[in-house]
Amino acid sequence: MTAFNGLSSFAQEGFPFESELTLDAAPMRGSKRIPNLEIGRSGDVIIELWCKGARGQFAVANETVIFVPGPVDDRGCPADRAAADDQLLAALADVATWRREGDVLVLAGPRQLRFRLNAN
């Protein structure tokens, strides 16, 4: 039982591979959409932004994290949402460290991004 509890604790506090997370932000005016990440087992990520969609890859070693952006699906977004999407992708590309605060993943670089683990 002790080993199971230790494994469970590690899974709760480790990098959230195989998880879906939502940016800790309010929706943009006129929309209900909030950016989210779907992180796979090997760090591959599907990103739904304010309007665009994208793919990328996380590489994690201890507290260090690198995000490598991949292809972006433009989707003919309004200028304000397209600009916000580009800024969020740039901020993800600039992250250098990560930490967990309960059910929140904090990605830190020049700008700090907070993503909440989805409960479902």
C-alpha cells in the first residue's frame, strides 16, 4: 500500500502527461472559448487557442521544460484572436521552467502561464 501511495503522490505532482488542461483566463469578449492543452504520454501536445489550433512538443527534465511549436491551423480568425493566439504560442515557446501548484501547472519564462487540470 505504501508504494501505491508514493506512486499516486508522484503522479499528482509530476508533469501532467496524458492530461487536458485549460488556461487560467477569462474568455475573450464575444466568445466562450478558452485555450487548452491536451498533453500526450510522450509530451506531444494538441493546443486549442482562442481561435487557431496548433500542435507542439514538450520536453521535460526535472524543473526544466522546453516547448517546441509545430504546425498551426489558421482557421481564418479575427485579427484580435489571431494576435492573442500568436502571443500565447510565443509565450509557450519562451517557457523555461514548470511547477505544480495542486491542480495547476505553472509554466514560467518571461511571462507566467497557468493551466488548470481538467477534472473530467
